[in-house]
Amino acid sequence: MEIPKEYNPLSAEPKWQKYWDALGIHRFRHDDHRAPTYVIDTPPPYPSGEFHMGTALNWTYFDIVARYKRMRGFNVLFPQGWDCHGLPTEVQVERKYGIRKGDLPAEKFRELCVQLTTENIAHMKEEMNSFGFSIDWSTEYRTMDPSYYGKTQLSFVQLYKRGLIYRGEHPVNWCPRCETAIADAEVEYQDKKTLLHYIKFKIAGEGGTLTIATTRPEYLPACVVVAVHPADQRYRSYIGKRLEVPPFGQLVEIIEDEEVDPSFGTGVVMVCTFGDKTDVRWVKRYKLPVIKLIDEKGRMTEAAKKYSGMTVEEARQAIVADLRARGLIEKQEELPHSVGVCWRCKTPVEILSKPQWFMRVLALNDRVIEEAKKVRWVPDYMLTRFIDWVKSMDWDWVISRQRIFATPIPVWYCAKCKEPVVAEEEQLPVVPARDRPPVDRCPRCGNESFEPEQDVLDTWMDSSITIAAHAGWPQIDPRLFPADLQPNGTDIIRTWDYYLMVRHLALLNQAPYRTVLINGMVLGTDGRAMHKSLGNYVDSSKARDKYGADALRQWAAIGASTGADVPFSWKDVEFGYRFMRKFWNAVRFARPYLNSEIARRDRSRAHLRPVDRWMLSRLNRLIKEVTSWLEDFQFNRALGEIHNFIWHELCDMYIEEIKHRLYSGDKTVDGAAFTLYHVILTSIKLLAPFIPHFTEEVYQTFFANFEGLPSIHASEWPKPDEAAIDEAAESLGEITNKIVSALRQFKSTRKMALNTEIPGLEIYTPNRELAKRLEEIADDVAGTMQVREIKITSEKPELEERLISVEPNFAKLGPRLRGDLKIVAEALRRARPEELSEQLKRGFIEVGEAGKTIKLSIDELKITRVTERRGQRVEVIDLADPALTLLVSLGGLGEE
């Protein structure tokens, strides 16, 4: 078979993807009850249609783990689903068809969402396959399918029966642009600058004023009380009095509360419905009235009087202008301010009081933290982020949304008394707008007419049961629960990690995952988060089409430590490509020595030289190191070790050090061939989780006929041979490499070809034991570096140093001597070397010309000396650790 001179990833990768699919080697073996299982709870991505660099990074991590665990003997479940529902799809449909969702019946609009999502999934699935991800596609699910959302509805029904889901009117985070309630976890905070307005309030019945500072003057119509801190002596006499709220005129009482910050503004705060979460607590604490000031679209209601219909920003400006016109603005200050925004559209979030469905999570959060502490977090500091988020929660999880494309809430309402009727488990999945409720009469009033729930469930209600769904819930396969690995990005610790934990604890009373693996974000080449709007976006398919998927996978694996942000680097991708080409060339070179006889040979029968034992020892140490790093999910450390071993130790050193044996038919050639075979085969096994296509190509081309397995990925993970780990061999091998490297550098600096013969080499060490060991490697040094005669000695050589010439350093002397420089140069040229040598012992030279004496320091001179041994010129190379002296006999080489 003709072996291609170069490895071509663009032709090899699709070939092996089809081969693996035909073999079915990535499928979970449901009938295998003997092998240990390893379950990955793969995140179901939103099917946007784009497979960006962040997704490529994440799934490369997952795939490395899946492939590694299979080779370790695990029956791996690597499933894949799609988190279909949500606002982004609705927006895409509206843009694509030039419509608004209200233009069509809800069911027709949903059909368009399903159609678009199906198209996007097909494209993203193709992209995933092109990266060689070893997903078991027989497990594929879509949250928009009844088979899946029926499970979401089942979880709703069960938790409702247990009192963990309830309906009530409560202040909720509201996105005016998305026109829906959102959970705390969906609120992001942006640091902005705003104005703090100092506004004068009239004291009712007294005529004086009290100044209150606020960043949100548009909430003045909804001010229901004013508060001060009970220990603030400035306002003790004001407690119980009433203020007139400008410019609206309502009277509000001044109360005291310990949550007031006396250092903010004037120390007096408005309590409005609802400016922030503190307002919500105060309204509940003091049973204050609720004024609904802002509507679902973010516009002012009738409660704002003449400002009704304005946007929040318009109302703010108009109210401030009116206050200023009345002389009620005392001053304004610029203030840094943290603003809550919707994580999808970045619109500032308001707090509205709306009837919604909630899951009772606050009551479970102590247990959530307790169970999270038992989980392994990689990196471990991510646990702190998780706990901080849980402790910061103020409200139960609002699980209802005002959208169309989402899981229907399985509820109907009595048309007369509005009593909710929840679906029975056996009738799920249901669409309340289409299906009948489980009862004919309202259990409360006996009415026979019902109305379907129009709201839908938060998409996190779908994706927070993935682990149970993978395990077959409601009939759990104990082999598949809990998941062994729950991988995701830093941005969804507070959502997916939290919701998975709280939902599974509520449903199954058990933590759903054993290990959480967190990856960072992908940064552009400019160091900022990669995003199209920033102009630093790199299309993953373009990068793959240029260098192949395996080159891109290497960038993902080696770009940063696990959990850290990963900067995209074309240089790293190109290195991955060059690495594969270099390794391919090395394997092609070794091909004549990769045969069935060598494959079957026992190590004890191979004639191994010190460099062979060094290489085999390093290989087995590498197996231990890489295995340890992979068990710790430190992909960059593992791949970095393999890169260094193959590029530098195998290709640059070992192969060069055995060529003379292979070419000359040395009697120990079988030892070199044995080492090559096992080092290359083991190396591709170690590389298989990282670059699956390349390693399959090498295996099928060079090893499959001897190994008998259908794929490199069906191989067992290498086990270290402790007997082969030999510190003495490694020490001697490293010394060999140092000597060879020094001689390479010697030839390079003299522009000598590497195959130029060195007439003689003497290696001196004062250590007699080391000298004896160096005799073992003398032939390999001589053969590798073309040394005609080599000698090892522990007797210190007698060397004589002779001065050849002394010349002026023009760069240093020119500015000082100017016109005298030529005089100095001529004097140095005429002087005898012996005389100059004597003068140099003093640390300087004096030259005289035309009655003038000039003193020259050593650093102002260029001094050339040669070293001789018994009258023969030699080059001296000193090496450290261990201390060695190399005496290279020049024999005229390199001399003019």
C-alpha cells in the first residue's frame, strides 16, 4: 500500500466519521450489565443554527472525556439533546417571515417555530459530526417533542401535588422587551453611570422640606412610604410625619427601618412599588398598597397621570424637567450603578406584580448547598460561585412565561370561579388549548366550562430534568443515575447547575450529578469575549475547513487550564496541524520496522540499548502522567505532555539517535524497532481522545493488520509498565541528549551540515562511575553525530589557551577616541600576541603611538583565543548537571 507523503485531514476526517458511524462504537450498550457505566449529562444547546467557537470548545472537552473513559473500559452514555423552546426562536421566526407572533393562531406560529428549529438542528448536528464528537445519536431528544415535554409536564404535576409548585400574585422580574417574567438567574448586572437626583419633599402641615435622593424619579407616582434608619439622629423627630410627594401630591408617612442605609444620599429613601427588591420586602413587611406603575411593555400606566403612555426613560426625563421647573431639584450627582438586565436582550428589568406559577425553591436551598458540597467541582473554586448564587436568592423560582413556543403548563381554570385544575399523570402530554381537563365539573363550584392556561413553562423547566430523562425517568435505570459528569460553562452555573440540583432533589430526593466540569469562555484574538458585534468572531467551520477538526480540537484542549477563559489563537491551531504532519512523517519513517514479528516480540528478547531503555521509560512515565491529568480533567497539561514527548523526545532526539543503527543493520536494530513500534502505538492511544481522526488514520495505515482491533478507539487505555520505568536509564538518556544537542549547536554555529564528520571527540568527567556509564552511549553519540573517534575519560585534560588576536571594539572606542581610533587599530595589529597576552593579565592594554599612550579596557577590545591540547586545536564545550567537558577535535574543520 502506498503511504501518502503528507497527512491530509480534510480527506481523512469525513472518512473515519462514516466508518465510526457504521461500526456503532459510540453507542451505549444497554444490554451490557457487566462493564461499569459512565454517564455524561451533555448540555442540550439552543439550536440557533450556528456552531460557534464556544460550542466547539465545550464539546471537545466532553468528547475527550467520553473517548478516554471508553478506552478505560467504561460503557459510556454520551447523549445529545436540543433545548428548543424559548424567545430566540420566536424572534427568528418573526424575522424570517416578516410577521409578529400575534398575526397567526398560536398553533400555526408554533409550527413555524418547530420547522425552523428542525432546520437549525440539522445544520448543527452536521457541524458536531464534522468535529468527530463521539455522541450516541440514538439518544437524541428535542424538548419540543411531546415525548420529552410530557416528562416536563409530569415533573410539574408531581411537584404540584407535593406542594412545591404554586400559583400566586407576586412581584417578579419582568423584561419589557421580551414581555415575559424571568427568573433571578436570568437577570444579569451591568455597571453603568446614572444620576442621583436630590428632590425636595414638602413636610405636610409644616411648610418645610425634606430632601430625598433617588436614581429613579419616574417611580415618584408609586411612592407609598418614606423610610429612615431608626438610629439616624438626623431624622428622629420626623418619624410618623407625612410628606407630600412631588409633583403628584400624594401624602406618605415617614417610617423607620433598619435596612435603610444612612450613608446613601440623604439617608432618607422612597419605598415604591417596585423600584427594587428592597421595596418588595418593605411592602410585604408593612403590608403597603401596591401601585402598578409600569405595564408589560415597559410603559407608564394611568397611575403616572399625565406621564401615562411614556416609556420609563421618557417619563424620567419629563418628571425631572417638571421638578426642576418648580425648583424642587436641589442637586444632581453622577453615581456608579449596577443595573439588572435581561440576559437575552440586555433590556433593563422592571419588577411587576403579576399572577405567576412558582416553584418553592427557597425552602430547598439549604439542602441544595449541602448536596453541592458533596459534589466534585472542577475547578474547585466554582463551588463557591454556586453557593454564593444560592445564598443570594430572594424569591422562589418563577416558572411561568408569557410566550408561545414552550412547554404548555398542564392546567385549566374554571371559567366561573377560576379554580385551577391540574392534569392527571396518565393523560400527559397535554396541550390545554386543545385537550380536555381531567374532570367534567369544577371541583370547587361544579361549573362545567373551563379555560386553558395560556402561559407556558420556563425553558429551564425542560433542561433541568435531563439527567432523569437520560436515565429513563419515571422508571430510573440505576446504572444511569446520578450522572457521573455534568459539564457546562461558567455562565450557566447559576442556572443549569442550580436548576438540575434543586429539581432532582425535589423529584427524586437525590443529587443528580457526581462531578461538575466547568469550562471558561472563548476570547477573541483581541482578548475580549468572542462575539460578532465586536468584530472578533471566528467561524468554527472556516477554521476547521482550513486545518481540519483535529487541529482545532488541539487548540481547544491546550488553550488554557480547565475553567479559565480560552483565547482563540490561529497560532495554536496551526501548531496542531504542524504537529500531526511531523508525527505522520515520523511514523512513515518507521514503517519498515513496524511488522508482525516486532509486534509479537517480548521486551525481554529485544536487544535494547540505553537510548531504547530511556525512551521506553519516558513512555511509561508519560502514560502515568497523562492518565493522572485526564482523571483530573486537566486537558491542557495532558496534551502538552504528549506534544512535548512526541515532538522533542521521540522525533527530535530518539529517532535521530537510532538512525545509524537502522541504516547500518546493527545487531541491536530489533531493539530500536521494538521501541519504535510500542512508542508510536502507545502514543496514538494516548492521543486518541484528543485527535481521533489522525490517530485512526495512523492506526489503520500502520497497525491494524497486527493489532486486530477494528478501531484505535476500541483499544484499551495504556497501562504503565512499572518494570520499564528506569531512572538510571532516563538519566543516561538525558545525558545522551545533552551531548547530542551540544554537538548539533556546535555544527550549526559553524554552518556545518549535520552529517559533516567530526574527526575526534573526547568527553571528560571527574566522576569515574559516570565515565564508565558514558561508555554505554559512546557508540550512539558517535553514530548520531558522525564522530570518527570518541574517547571517554575521567582524567582532566591538559589544555593551553593561546591568544590569536586583539582588535578594537569600534562601537565602544569610536565615540571616545574619534581620530585616534586608526592609530590604536594599527598599534594592536603590529603588537606581538605574547606581549598583549601579558598585558591582559592586568585587565587592560596600553598602546603608544607618536608619543601618545592610550589605555584600553578589556570590554573595549575583541579578543580571540584558541584552546590547544598537545599542540592540537580543540573546541571546548562545558555542560552542567552533570558536569561534562566536550573536547571537539577540529582537525581543520571550521578554520579559515
